[in-house]
Amino acid sequence: MSSLPFIMGEVSSEVLQDASGNPVLVVVGRHNAGSPNTPDTDYATMILNITSNTWYRSPANRSYPADHMAGGAINNKMLVVGGFVGPGQAQAAGVLQIYDPVADTWTLGAPCPVASAAGGSAVVNGSLYYCGGVNKGGSLPPVKDCARYDMDTNNWTSIAPMPYAVHHPSMGTDGERLYVFGGRTSSGNSVLGPVDYTQIYDIASGTWSANYTRLPERRGGMGAAILHGGRLHVFGGETRCSTFRLTCPNATVGIDDEGVFTRIDRYDPATDSWDLADPGMAVPRHGIWPTLGPAPPGAPGAAGPSPVVYVCAGGDLGGRWGNVEACQYMTFDNDATTPQVPLPAPPNPDTRSAADADAPPPVPGFQSGEEAGRPPAAPQGPSGEPAPLPLPGRAPPPPQAPAGSAEAQPNRTINAGNVSVIELLRSGDAEVPRVSIMHLHWAALAWGLLLLAQLLKQLLGS
């Protein structure tokens, strides 16, 4: 299967049907992060005909060449909301842009009251929910605000805010609840402040809770969380290591201390538990927007109507660097459906003001080091009253060890054979190993400097 004609990052993607009824994958985003913007390609609407395996550029351009947009599909239309717009994509805005693949046109919807970029979104019963992100020029703390867009009336309605303000989260739905995983609490569009929150919104009651088992690896930039077999899948993402080093736990790094993940974490709402969907993505990626769609012709392990998850473009190195044109799809095997169970009432909301929204959540007692960015295992209200207990009939989850430690590993079950990853690379497979080779060069340089320092120490000591 073909790769994109050019590299893209901080993308939004959806699978729709064109005027002939063909399934198409639509990808929009930023052409080349880390270099001067190219407006011609930043406006581009790239479309993959899944059946014929051919990419083409739609003649229809978006009104705003935004990136860091959230999105969804309603009535065979692609909705992208928010993002950094304007010259250099520097201003966050609540712009709603709608693509019709049958008419091959972009139109504008009512502006979102949450004027932010790098938020999360999910579609439930014909409505688009949007939460979080950073606003203004991307220099302020993230927001907790959420809103619902009803396409039939072209109206937005504000809903209850999240317990914790985050940007770059992964967000998904099971049709009854919204799930917001991870993200960042730092001010501005940075990779600082990665968190592992699991925030859940009950649509019927209009209430939030954060009293659930946390994401195993704190990170941001994962895009949409995909529901399959009753479980939500969180793909890839990016984090900053606690110290400058050439390895992050379970992540691939570049020339700095920012790590990018291949891992796919899977959350089961029925048991409030996480495991790993092995083997993970073939290429580490952040700034992605996974989307569910029909399998391409000849896809292994995807017989009949079984869907696959498409992941195109994004960054394979930390920060604004390393965007790729590579695509992947993932097939599901042996994914058993699990029943839904009622969730407990929400805990008391986070009462921090916008001014300190990027600070760690309030935790009773002293907090330091690795645990400084984590929410409390059992949040307390403003007056110290205890939050609701976990799901009835189940003991509270044990405290998690620091990410990447040996003690943390038994809590993560790797189920081999549950998924298969088929790599869709740029022409020829020779491009992918270049990242690993660069990492080896830097690793060799680091070891050389370390040995030199030891030698000098011995010489001076003698």
C-alpha cells in the first residue's frame, strides 16, 4: 500500500465514502514541521482510495491551514475542530471545518466555544464532543472546558469540564461514556508535563470521574482512542524523559530527551484494567489520528468485514522533527468483546484556577520526584471528604510503581497474537532503519564520551 506523497505531522484522519461509494482515507495536517511552512501543502486534503491503493490530492482546500486539530466523522462528513491557525499556525482557534467527500468541498460550521488546539474529541450519536487543549497562542495552561456539537442544528453546547486540564490527550468513546487518557499539563504547546490520568464522562448523567486505573505510560500526542472488542486502544505518543539520556522507558528517542512510542495500550472499562496490544506499531509515532475503517484488499488476518485501524503520517522523533509519510494499518485477531458495567459516581471536581491549571493535581501530604505529576489514587474533595470507591465488587487498584520500573511490569499483561501490524512504508523498507542507525550513532558517541571521562579521571587520579 502506498505512502503519502509527502511528509505530514499533527494530522487528523477519517475513513469516508466518495461519490462512487469507494472507501477513502482522508488526511489533513501540517506538511513539514520544523521548517518554514509551505502554505500550498499545509492546505492540502490528501485522499487514499483504499480499494485501488492510490493517493490523490483533492482540489478542495480548507479555509484555514490548521494543525493540532481534533476530529470525527458524522453522516459521511469529516469534522475537524480547533487547531493552531493563522500565519505559522501560531494562534489557537475554535474553528470547525467540515469536509464532504461526495461534493468534494470544505465548509465552515459554527465556531466551537472552546477555542483551543491539541484537544481531544469523540463522536456519539451524531454529536461531536471536544475537550481540553491549549488556547491563545499556545503559551497558556491547558483548559478543562468541553463542548458538544450537534450537526443537525449546527449548534455547540457547553458541558461539564474535565476534572483535570490537559492538552494532547487520547480521547474515545464506547457510545455511553467519553474516555480521556493521558495528555500534558504544561503551559503552551510543549512536551513537558506528561500525565497518566484516566478521566471518564458519563453522558447520561453529565458527570466526570478520574478515579480509575491510570494509563501505564504517561504521554501525549496519541490522537483518537479506538474502540474494538469492548476495549479502547491508545496508540503511540510522545514523552520527555526525566533526565537527558539516550533512552526513554519503552520509547525510541532522537537527538534529545524526547521519546516516541510504538506501544499500544488497551483499556477494558469492564475491569478498569490495562494491558498491552502486542506487537505495537512498526514505526514509533506521535501527532497521529488513528481511525477505524474497512480492510484494504488482501489484508492478512482481516477476512470479511473485520475493520482495521489506519495510522498515517505523524512524527517518529520527538518535538517538531521527524515527520513521515509512512502509513500502517492494524488488524484485530481474537479480540473478545467484554460487557459494560456501571461506573461509580464522579469524585469532587478539581478546584484549581486557570492560573495554576498546569500544576500537579492536589494530593494530600508531601509529594515529590517521580510521583509529582500523578493524580491521587483516590482523589479527595475540597473539604477532605473521600471520593467514591472503585467499581462495586472489586478491590481498589494497588499503587503503581514508577513508569518503566521492574515493579510496574507485572501490572501489564502482554497478549501475543491479539493484533497484527502490517507496515505500509515509503517506497522500499530501507527508510525505516535510518532512525535506529542514528540512535546507534548517538549511543556510540555517548559511550565514547563516558569512557573518555573515566580515562581522564584515572590519569588525573594517578
